[in-house]
Amino acid sequence: MPDTRLYDSDFFAWTQDQASRLRRLAAERSNVDLDLENLAEEIESMGRSEQQQLESRLTVLLLHLLKWRFQPGLRGNSWRLTIKEQRNRIERHLRKNPSLKAMLGETIVDAYSDALIGAERETGLPETTFPKDCPWSFDQMMDDGFLPEA
């Protein structure tokens, strides 16, 4: 009987583990009547969608932190609540997929790149207004008391 604890505690890690096991099984047994390689790919893809969801949430959070920082005259409850909501969702997502924490550095770099494009589009400010690299640590971004000041 398979151990389902990892499935319940860290879905991303479970998908990566199961895809690896399916690939090993495919390599060991050529007479298995299942499309193991494509099954492994689909399970791995489910895990990638968890990582993509984290990146998407970080992008929205970073976009709103940038707008908060660089458009102080437009700050409002909507931006503040979006920041709060994304923090909550990121925290929950990482609690359900703790192995994604190992990918935070890379994910933040990718999310910030997209947030910069969104910030330029939504604020009308030139690209040079914003820091080239993310100016905040993950802990700062997730701190309920943190809102970047001008």
C-alpha cells in the first residue's frame, strides 16, 4: 500500500517523487501495459502548475508593492487589501507545498521580471523608475507590517 502522507503534506514534492518512480518503473519493465513516460510527464506537469501558481501570486504581490512604493499619491485600500490577500495565499500555498520553498529564489526573480512589466504598464512610469532587481527579501514581502515607503 503506498504511503500517501507526502501527497497530503506536500503535493509538489509528491508529484516529483511519483514521476521519478514511474520513470524508474518504465526503465525496469518494458512489458508494463501503461504509458508510463507520459503518465510521469503529466504528474510532473501537475507539480509545475503548483510552482506556476506560486510565481503568479508573487507577481501580483510584487506588482502591488511596486505600485505602492512608486505611486504614493494613488495608494488606497484596494492595493493594501490585494497585498494582504496575496500574502495570505502565498503563505497557504507554501504550507501545502513546503518543498516549493527551495525554489523561492528563482521564482522571485521570474515573478519580479513580470511584475516590472506590469508596473510599467499600469503606472505609466518609465522602466528606469523601478529597481532592476527585486529590492525586497521574501521575508519583507511576506511581513504583514511591511509596506514600502517612497
